[in-house]
Amino acid sequence: MRPEPRTDRLDEAVGRAWEVLEGLRETPRWLLAFSGGKDSTTVLVLAVEFLRRQRPAGVSLEIFYADTLLEIPPMARHAEGMLAHAEALAEAEGLPLRVRCLRPPPDQTFWVLVLGKGYPVPSFRFRWCTDRLKVRPMRRAAEQGDPNAVMLVGVREGESAVRDGRLRQACGRGECGPAAVGKAGPFPAVSPIREWRSCDVWDFLVFRAPQWGWPTAGLWRLYGEDEAVRYGCWLCPLVRKDRAMQAAIAAADGERPALEALAAFRERLLEVSRDPGSRLPRPDGRPGRLRREAREALLAGLRELEERTGLSLLSAEEEAQIRRIWEEEERRGADR
């Protein structure tokens, strides 16, 4: 159990966030980037509660949930529960709030790009996943509306040296006051919790938000009571040790075998992608895209994984896209 927080510190943190949102009253369109993690969950609660309590005239809130189709199952359920709660409040109280679940187009999903086109799994040198699965869908949705908008995000100081450097640059440019964190496409990006510490976030989610009726208390257990865990996709290749999946496995009961199977398939996918023998050579001799036989084996393994876990991991539309790409390769006589 998390110890009771210092009420004065928590009140001060919430008050600072309220001041940031108060300063955005003149911007009619608020966009909120929601992932389901602890920081974006905190911003979602703060923004919706500000709408409920302050009723800023002319302000509307759009919550963008970028569903990569690869979310860790218990985290996906938490995100869905938060969005459903926000929608229920909006309907019951007439709030100017809209939830939008954003997904990559069928020809740009992770599995179509990897199994169909042969993309190697993302790496720090070729980090294609975030742009394709999150940034582009969110940008397309954000650009469909009033351009006089601001993007609310859950960026905080102290998370990394690189991020802190970017925050200092944004603040120095005066993009949107001390809560500025840069740009989100053409829009200024603002974090109401920029100055919050991790302990402030958890105190808010475990104690304050539930007092307001929000289903956030269980998130602490989902993180394994580890303030340093960062959630992402269940097969994220950009972490050496997937602490988020291990925390989810530890917190799981009957779902543990399924999550362990997902973790094992992630290791298999990384092993195949890093094996030069599974890759076609580029003109310069370096490993290029995945060979066809490697992709066929991974597709078979993915379908077997679905049968073992009972989870839906690949849609029929995605598989059809993959097989169309393979047929086109055969017509071109592409190297298998």
C-alpha cells in the first residue's frame, strides 16, 4: 500500500496545474494526448475536472487515444475504462468533450509493415514505430478542426536529461509560458504537470482522483508499485528489459500465462529481426528487410499465439493486407 500523501503538497501540485489550465481559457480548442500511462491519465483527470468545475466559456476538449493495436492488455483495459468514464461524465453533465480512438490505417499497422513489407523491428537507429502508429494518426485528427488549439500532454521534468534539455529550450522560446514543452505538430504543447515529481503523480492517482470518482487507484498495482516503470507496447524492442510487461505479469492473476506468452513471442521477434540470416542484404551489404520465409514463420507463430492466449492480435483485414503484399512480391519476383 502507498502511504498517505502530504495533503498540502498535493494541494499545491493540483493548484499549479489548475493555474496552467486557467491560462489557456482564451484558446478554444484543447487537444489531449492520452496513452493510458500514469502521466497522461493524470492530465486527463485534471483537464476533465477543470471543465466540470470551471466551465470555461467557448472551450472544448478532444481526447486523442492513440491505439497502436499493441497495448499490453491490462493497460488497454485501464485506458478504455478512463475514456468510458470521461464520456459518461460528458453525457451526464453536458461537457464539451469528445473522445477519439485513433489507429494507424490498415496498410500502416505494425504487423503489416513487419510481416507484409519486411520492416525490421524498430531500433534507436530506425525508430519508425512511434511516427507511424501514434504521431501520424494523431496529427491527422488534430488538423481536422479549429487551428487555434493547444495540445495537453503529460511531459514532466526530471524524466531524462534529453527531455529536460528540450523543455528548457521550449521555455526559453516562450512558446506558451513556463508549462511549455515544445510543439505537437503545428500546435503549442503544454503540460499542466511539467513540474510534478513522480510521487506527486502517484499521490494524485491513488488518493485524490479516486476521491473525485475516477477509477485510477488500481493503476499503482498495475505498475508493480514501481514509480520508474514506463508503459508502452507489449513487444516494444526499444527497451533491454521490459519492466512494464514484467510488472503487468506480476500484477496479473488468471491472465499471467497469456502475458508470459506475449513476452516470449517478443523475444522471438527480436531474435529473428536481429539475425542477419533472416534479412535480405542491402546494396551496401548491410542487413535489410526481413526475408519472406522469416515473415511467414512469424505470421504462423502469431496466429498460434492467438490460439494459446485467446487474444486478438492480428485482424483479418491486416492479414489480407499482408498476403496482398506477398502476392505483389511474387509477381515482381522479389527475393524470398
